[in-house]
Amino acid sequence: MPTSLRTAYRERLAQGEIRPDAAQAAAVEALSRLEADLDSAGEPGFSLFGRKPKSQRGVYLWGPVGRGKSMLMDLFFDSAPIVRKRRIHFHAFMAEVHGHIDAWRKGDAAARKARFGQSKGDDPVAPTAELIAGQARLLCFDELQVTDIADAMILGRLFEALFARGVTLVATSNRPPDDLYKDGLNRQLFVPFIDMLKQALDVVAVRGPVDFRLDRLRAARTWLSPNDKACQGEFELLWADMLDGAPETGATLEVLGRKMRLPRVAGGLLRSSFASLCQQALGPQDYLAIAERFHTLFLEDVPRLTPERRDAAKRFNTLIDALYEANAKLVALAEAEPESLYPAGDGAFEFERTVSRLQEMRSADYVARVRD
């Protein structure tokens, strides 16, 4: 039998891995209540007399980054007394949902039958919900946020169907439910989904005073040069420390109709190479999407830039501007210090602003900025 959430949390406190936090304690109580509810209900879908599985009241944890929401989700997921459970980043989940919907719309009867176990009807939402509910009765989402109108327009109908099929939801987010899809196009059509979330889930603010990720970054160097074995080892250790055991799930961002695959992603952390981000045909909208989606970028193998690499230097300028404006954090493994990266060449004068921003971004004051 898995260790209970309360026991696992107390063990971490006793071992000094975390510090007492009243906001986290409130979240532990809410998640422990759900743990008990799931245990009392038994495995959904296995009830006698053909009764429909019942969705349990879920939990929505929100607050700034670094307050322990993902850690609490880890502990709850491990302890949840249910077999068919799934933890997934919300963006990855919605990419799967759109894939199912697209397959339903484009598939003939045989293809629909093979994928969904049914083939009738014009609405793809019900068979998509049926497929998801058959795979997992407990869904745990990391970083629920809604910025895409295609997601916004489908969420209400999708989750109404999932709840009706007995799916229970736990989610973390940087925003309270009322701020989801804020100022989005046709937001009034999204509001019923917000109301549904508040009715179906306990909403708990995890806004304690300690930002655990910032503590780790404050204690570390965030600009590592030169790119030698010592700095490479330091970079790897900090990446592992920030992951704190979380898996690298990868992510796909859709920008202006194009899909950008980012394989090394864990929650709000992105690890990528300079070549992948600055030597490819990416533009300002791509970098804005990255800065909005990720609170920390680990950028490795930043080279010295020669005049022949002026295009890469310009993209690097744009990337740093996007990160800076979003208060995103940067950990870089580079061949040289910022002022020595691009001392001469077309655009070198403009690069001086990037140097200034890089120097600020490695400072304790910048690292301490809170990003909601």
C-alpha cells in the first residue's frame, strides 16, 4: 500500500528537505481529503450493479512558481489509491485532445472504430472524453493555463463530459481560476468552464513566502563560463537540483500555425542548446511563446559569436529581450562572459544592450523577482 500523503510530507519535513509552510499545509489537508475520498469510493469503474463511476471533488492548487505545488502533486499522485491515474502537463494533454479530435473528424468509420471503439456521430468531444476516461479515472495536471482560443473553446464541453464519466481532476496553476484565459478572445464563452472548475474542485492558494526554486538559483551561479568540464558539471547538477526528481516530458508549442518541439521540458523548466534556439529560423513570436510558457531556461553551449554569426546574435538578442520582459530566469553554459560573446561585427553595438541585460539577469535582485 502506498505511503499516505501526510506521512510522505511529514517525512520530508523531518529530513529537512522542506521547511514548514502554512500554505502547503492547507494544500496537504485538501489533497488528503481527496485521497480518503478516493479510497472510500474504490477504483472507479469497478463498482457493482453497473452503477456509473462518480467523479470525486478534486483540488486546484494555484500560486507563484517555486512554492511547492509540483512537489505536493508528486506526493499526492504517488499516494493516490487508484490504479488508473495519469499525471501530465496540461499543454501536452491538450495537444493529445486536439489529436483525438482531428483523428475523429478525418477518420472513416473503420478508423474511428479502431481508435475510439465507436464510429457514430458528428461531435468528436464525447468519443474523446470516453477514450480519456477509459484510460485514467484520476487526471493530475501540471501548470493548467489557457492562452489558446482553440483550447478555450473546447474545455467546457470536454470536462463536462469527463466529469460525467467519473473522472476526478487535480491541477496546479500559477493563476486562480478566475484569471484563466484573462482578456482572451471571446472569453465570455470560457467563463462557464471557470464556474465548473470552482464547483467541482477545492481551490487552494499556495502562496507561501518561500520560493524554493529561487532559493536554489540564488545559491548558484547562473552564468557559467568557460564551457569546460567544471562548468558543465555545475550546469548538470543545477539542472538536476531544479528538476527535483521530476521527469523530462517534453513539450510542443504552436506558434502562428507552426509546431515547435522542445524535448527537454519539465513543468516550467526548459533546457535547450544555443544552436536549437538561435541557429534555427525562429522569430520574435517563438521567443515570446517560450518566455511565456517557461519560468526558467537552461541554455547550453552558447558560443563566441563572430561577424559571420550575426543572424544568430540577433536571434539571441531577441530571445534575451523576451525572457527579460517576462521575468523569466536564465541559466547559461557559455564559452565566454557576456561582454566577450560578440565584441565586433554587424549589430555589435545593439548587442551591448543584451550584455547589460545578461549581467542584470545573473544578479541576485533579478533572480529574486517573483513571476506569477
